[in-house]
Amino acid sequence: MSVWTEVVGQPAAVAELSTAAQDPTAMTHAWLFTGPPGSGRSVAARAFAAALQCPQHGCGECSACRTAMAGTHADVREVVPEGLSISVAEMRSLVQLAARRPATGRWQILIITDADRLTEGAANALLKAVEEPASQTVFLLCAPSDHPEDVPITIRSRCRLVPLRTPSAEAVAGVLVERDGIDAETAQWAASVSGGHVGRARRLARDAEARGRRERILSVPLRLRGLGDAFAFADDLVRSAEAEAAEVSGTRDAAEREELAVAMGAGGTGKGAATAARGAKAAERELERKQKSRATRTQRDALDLALVDLAGFFRDALIAESGARVPLSNPDRDADARRVATEWSAESLLRRLEAVLACREALELNVKPRIAVEAMMAALHRG
């Protein structure tokens, strides 16, 4: 079991990265991993970091491999933005740490899993480090694409591009069966409706609530009969996303507040107690800001996932209407897609698909989720 077994359905990328890990002449200091959601950008970057630190170039068994893949290696730092963006202060701090000599490994590695969320200031701070890197520092950036809107051209021009593709349903199903112990039938179904996203397929296979949310959003086109339904379904979708965000963040938020209180000496007495209390108030406000930003991001991600499913349904209906022989996004809803294809024209289906895509774009532009979703549902009703 090497670290590359974690990278699903990417033989070309694995070959390139494994060669670079073994051959110094094929190595460079900055890499940009691109690909659609679910292609495994961060997994590939993490596996590459492990292979660079491993004496055997990615055996998967040694301490370097295990700690790098688990995110605990002393010389591998991973930036996973929990809020809406990566700040300049955070990036400057990380760049300074990445410039140090490795403590235990061969390289000092900085992984940025969502480089498209860098603010302008953060991107400039990273650019300076990428332009003049320390001899043993490697930057691994991950982004949906190498489009200028995702990664500034000044940064991507200094990176070696590693394009990833969407894994096949067969490859995803194989991972679920072999690695997660899921039965073959469930694994095949989950893989066929996940769009090549291993994490989504695993969650659908294991989580009944995730399957229920998917069923509810895919039933909307057939149940939407009036404006009253449009507002009711919009409310249900937003509330579901809020509940999912609260579920994900609730326990973690409480633990973080407790840790902060302990660190700031809550309940202490003595001469320094008043000063510590003032400092604690400022730290609490900063923690609340971060937690609010994280909750907002989680809610938007949950909404976006539902919108992707809904867009896939209308795509399937357009395919059914045109008679094209291509794989469906939701093969288990084939009958429903064919039904709406007979009831609505291709132009109407396309307008509905555009309404879903417009809602996704509005959410990215920070439009209030309820307003964006209600506008989409009204457009779906009008057709």
C-alpha cells in the first residue's frame, strides 16, 4: 500500500509526481493541482508531500508517510480555509514558517488546498515566496482550474501544472468496496450518482440523512406546482443547509471556546487576572468571527451541493429530450427526467438549468442564501 493508492483514477498525474519524488532533475519548487470537485486535488498534493518526505519515495508504511497523510508531519503544513477566504496575515505567517529549514524531513512543504480563496494581499504575500523560495521549500497549491479568476497568473506562471480529471464511477466504486468495506451494490449506486467525487460517494453510501437530502432536492421539479411551493421548498432547502452547518460546527465551536477559556486563565485570581480578562475578550471576538465565517462557508457548501444535484437533474432531462446517448448525472432518476422531458420543452428545461446555475453564482457573490434560493425556485416554477 503506497501513498499513491489514495489518488483515485489519476494514472498520468501519479506517474508524473512519483517520478518527481524520485528524480531531483524532475523536481521543482512550486506545483499547482487543478481539477473539478472530487478529482482529489488535496489528496494528490498530500500524497506527493508524503512521497517527498519518505526515504522510499512513498512507501505508505513509514512514519514520514503516515504523518504526512494524516496531516501531523512537522515539515508539512496544510492550509485548509474554513472561512470564505485566506487572509494576508495567515499567509505571511505560513510563508515565514515554510522558509525555515526542515526539522525532520527532506523538505519544508506548504499545501494550500483552496488557493482560489486567497485574497489579493494573501496572493501577493505568497507570490514573493514563490518567486524567491528557500532551497528546501516546496509549495503545493490546489484550485478548481488554472483560470486567472481562480489563481493569479503571476502565481500560476511560476508553478508546474498537474491537471486532474474526474475519476470514473468504476474507480470510485472500487475504492468504496476495497477501502471502506461497502457492499458492491451500494458502492456502485453511490459512485454512479456522485459525479466522480469519492467523498460524496462515501457519504451517500454510509449516511441515510445525506441520501434523504438528495432525494428531497431531486423531487422538487416534480412537486413544484405554485409560488407557495416555491417559497416552501426554498425555506426547506435553506433550513436544511443551516442545520447541516450547525451540526458540523456545533461540537467543534464549543470545544474551541472551552480551549480558549482555559488558555486565557478563565476563573483565575490575582494581579494579572484583570489584564488576562481584557485579552480574553479580544480573543473571544476573533474566535467568534472565525466561527461565523466557517459556519457561513459550511452552509454555502451544503447549498451548493444540493444545487449541483438539481442542475444535474435538468441536464439529464435535456439529454432525455434530445435522445443523446451519454451517461446521466443521476441514473437512478432516469424515469423522472424522461417524464419532465415530455412535459417541458427543451427551451424551458434550459431556462430552469440556467436558473440553478445563476443561484450558484449569486451565492458565490455573497447574495443572501434565502433570497438567492427563493429567486431560483420562482424561476423554476415559471419555467
